[in-house]
Amino acid sequence: MKILALNCGSSSLKYQLTDWDKKEVVASGIVERIGIGDSFIEHEAPLKNYKGKTKYAIDNHETAIQWVISALTAGEGAVISSMDEIAAVGHRVVHGGEKFTQSVLITDDVVNHISAVSHLAPLHNPANLTGIKAAKAAMPEVPHVAIFDTAFHQTMPEKAYMYALPYEWYQNNAVRRYGFHGTSHLYVSKRAAALLGKDANECNIITLHIGNGVSCCAIKNGVSVDTSMGLTPLPGAIMGTRCGDIDPAIPLFMMKQLDVGPKFMDNLLNKKSGILGITGKYTDRRDVEVAAEEGDKRCELAIDIEAYKLKQYIGMYAATLGKVDAIVFTAGVGENSGLIRQKAIEDLDCLGIVVDKDKNLNTRSKAGETEISTPDSKIKVFMIPTNEEIVFVEDVVAIIQGKYDDHTKYPYSFKK
Ligand code: ADP
């Protein structure tokens, strides 16, 4: 039985085809820079020892899915003769609102609900929906399952998810912290527990998912007890284009100053702030790091602010957890930017964190799971490549086999 996992981001589409019976990844890849120029597809078929990168003009997610289908079924990297070999598809969906606390088979009702809460995740839910519709059109006969980023954080206590706002806003409008990147935090925390040689439910872990979107999570005895994103993916650490934590009065102040409405402000905070806001030109941290190296002061500042906010979250969550076994860096920036990691964890002697500076600066995603702290560090620090697709696959299989019970009970363990 082969399961296809799709993860449609705002400008990227990650995919992974897994042979469930053999517990093997047969193909994986990414379509990058969708709709922003210089797009390409990287396709890997590990069992055939194939790895290829091809540049195409890819303007939207429909075209991206067609290229994924073509990469899986034709050419040197083909791994199946037709899409009929795929038993089910798992889709990442960012926001499930209050309705979805676990993964679910996608019906028309589910699509409508995801669409109804799209305003809560304007950069992602529409892209996820586009992916679902395009994949359903390409593979109408197979079950499609939605896996929500919000589900893992349903274990947060009330004191962590409630805002100090009129209580009726929670009762009538569902205003509360939801949190995102749940599958990633879950996966890397379980891998960290494995690296520590303990059961996940014995470990307290701080996970830092740093990609275009950034979120931090405090995990106590294996479950999420707090996270930096909220009702929407806007708050928390600073991100590629989102502002993260700011004085909540600023949007109102600037709406008056600029004489603009909520739509303008929503777009500005979600799409024109964060790293892009500070640098004025970049969202990709690789560009920011190169420009900072060449002396661009605003790029230097963006790196400093990003790392400073991450360091503050580490401190805050150390206080939340009381005892910390490990800190994990993951996602595009967390896996690849030694510089951001270094700046976020240096001078944290108060927590007993000692980093192997050279090892950290030279560790990239390709190295696989790597301990970047020294053996005498009281808190272990790991770089762990995230693999949300494994969480997707196990949930999809459980659902189509009718064995799905509770999202958090599944081991997500078939990775060796
Ligand atoms: P998302 O899934 O939120 O789109 P990813 O987790 O794929 O994000 O991360 C994408 C980001 O990773 C890019 O914007 C880029 O800034 C960053 N990134 C990738 N490689 C590197 C690198 N070598 N150094 C610094 N940043 C990197």
C-alpha cells in the first residue's frame, strides 16, 4: 500500500510517497518558489538512487501537482506506473479551528469547514485547499485525509490557551490560542526522546520550528503545554513575512496614522512584516545572511532580532517546563542556519547549555539528526530534520483502516 503525503505551503509543495508495507520512502521531493519565479522541482527516488532537479515555470499549485505526478510516473525518477497505485493521500491543513482536534477523512463538509476558517490562516489554508482540490481532481477514487497543524496543541492547559480578553470572545467567537506546526513539533520531540534514549512521555523538550513560518513549543511529558503561535499563525517569533509578537496597539495606531482599514493591516502584518519588513527586500534567510555578510545593516538587524526572539522563547519555555531535557531546532532555517542557531543559544550559561560551536556552525539538514551541544551540556541541543510526512502517513493508514483513535497515541516511529 502506497501513501502520498502532500504539504502545500504558500510557495512550496513538499511530497513524499511511502510504501507502508515495507515502511520505506519510495520517492520524495519539493516544488519550490511556486509563483515567485525561478521555480524548480527536486525529485528523489532513493531506491533507484535517483536525484534530480529541474527548472520549470510553475505559477500555481495545480501546475505543481501535475509536475509531481509526472515526476512519480514518468522519466528516470519514476517509481510507479500510474497514480492508481496510490491507496490514499494525506494533506497538511494548517488550521482546523475548534472543530478538528484530530485528523479526518476529507468530505465536502470538511472542505467547506477548512474554507470557512481560512481567514484564520490566510497564508496557508487557501494553499492547502488548492492542493486538496487539485489532488482530488487528479486522484478522485482514493481517500484523502486532512492532518491539521492545530491538533497536537489541543493538550494545552486553559491558562496557556486563554487570552486575557473578554471571556465572551472565547465563548462566542472561539478566540483562543490554537498553535500550529503540530505535526512537526510532535515528530521532532519524539525523535529527540529517541536520541535521549527515553520514552517521549518522560521528556520535557523545547522545539523550535524555524521555516518561513516560525513557532516554538513547550512539550511536557510528551504533550504540548504551550506554543508561540495563537488564534492565527501571526504571533510568536518573527517569521519570513509575519510580524510575530508586537504591541497589540500598534495595528490600531497605524490604521489611524495611515488611514487604512483592517484588510490593509491584515495583509501588512501577514505578508509585509517579519524578515521582509525589516530588510525591505528578503524573506529567504539565505539571502539575508549573504547580504548581512556583505555589510547590509538591516539584514544584520533582521538576523539579530530573529535570534533574540528565539532565545527569549527558550528562556520562557524553560520557566514553563521547570526542567528541560532537550532543545530541538528544525525546519528550513532551524536545520540549515548555524548562524541563527548559534545566536539563539549562545550565552545561555544560566540554563547550563553548552554548544559545540564549530559543529553547530557546520551542521546542515543533510547531516541528519545531530547533537550540537557538548557532552557536558546540561540540556542537549539537537538539529533534527522534520518529517511531518511520517506523521501524515501513520494517520492516513490508521484512518483508512478504521483504527484511528487519538492523534497523540500513535508512535510515529517507523523511521529507523
Ligand atoms: P516553509 O515550510 O514554512 O515554507 P521551510 O521549513 O521549507 O519553510 O523553510 C524555508 C526557509 O528555510 C527559507 O525561507 C530559507 O530562508 C530557509 N533556509 C533554507 N536553507 C537555508 C540555509 N542554508 N541557510 C539559511 N536559511 C535557509
